[in-house]
Amino acid sequence: MATTTRRARRGDTPPPRTGNSEADVLRGFLDYLRTSMAAKVDGAPEPQVRTAAVPSGTNLLGLLQHLTFVERAIFLGDQVTDWQATFRAAPTDSVADVVARYREAVARADEVLDSCADLSAPVPRPRPGKPAPSIRWALAHMIEETGRHAGHADILRELIDGATGR
């Protein structure tokens, strides 16, 4: 296991101060977690970034790959047939590739969210035969999902090279 160095320690970024509306609070916390998650993976060394540190096979790069699929499914309507497969990045994908895909999915999701003024309205995604959840539900779910995996990423990154902080 790597030793923590002063250089590897980042200070924690406090929770965001957002606007007062419900949408501002939800989007502010989601953006905060998205940024934290991408920062945990960005710059992580190969091959440790894709090496499982726990018996379940969870690895740092796979967590970000999975969150890319979740963003696209929830906000863009992409269909996922094998959720377990979303936790594995292709061997040919670099860390930069996976981070870039995640950031692109987030940007596209934000474009959808920017067009939605009513949090109780359904997410505008084409899913034949399934009712779309509300924007409020989708935001709350993405906060929960991203926060959960950001916690996993905190631990995995520290095990890889001692880097800590958000």
C-alpha cells in the first residue's frame, strides 16, 4: 500500500452553497458529487485504477464507467441490459477516455436538466412502455448513486496511492 504524502493530500471541499430553490440545491449537490467523483479517478495510475481492491471486483475506473451509464440511462434514456457489465471499463480505455466520457454524459444530462423548469415533470426520455420518473426523483437518485460510489472511490483511491480529500 502506498504511503500518503503531503502532495497527495487534498483538502476537503465543503458542500456547495447553492441558491435557495429546490432545483438549485439538488443540482448543486449533484454537481459537487460529480466533480468529486471525476477528480478521484482523474490522474489515477495504471494498472491500479482498474485493479479490484475488494472481493466484489470493484475498481476505481469501473465506478466512473458505471456512473456514466447511470447518467445516460436516467437523463438521456439509454437502455442498459447488463448493469454488472457497466462496472468494467474496456482494457483499451485509458483513464482519460473514461473521465472524458463521464464528463460528456454529465454535460448532456445537464442540457436536458436545463430545459426542465418543473421538478415534478417527467424526465424527457424515450422509454417505450415505461413511465419516466420525475425530474425531482431523477436528481435525488443521481445524488444517492453518485454519493454512494464517491465514498467507494475515496477508499479505493487512498488504497491506490494515498490520495485523499475531495
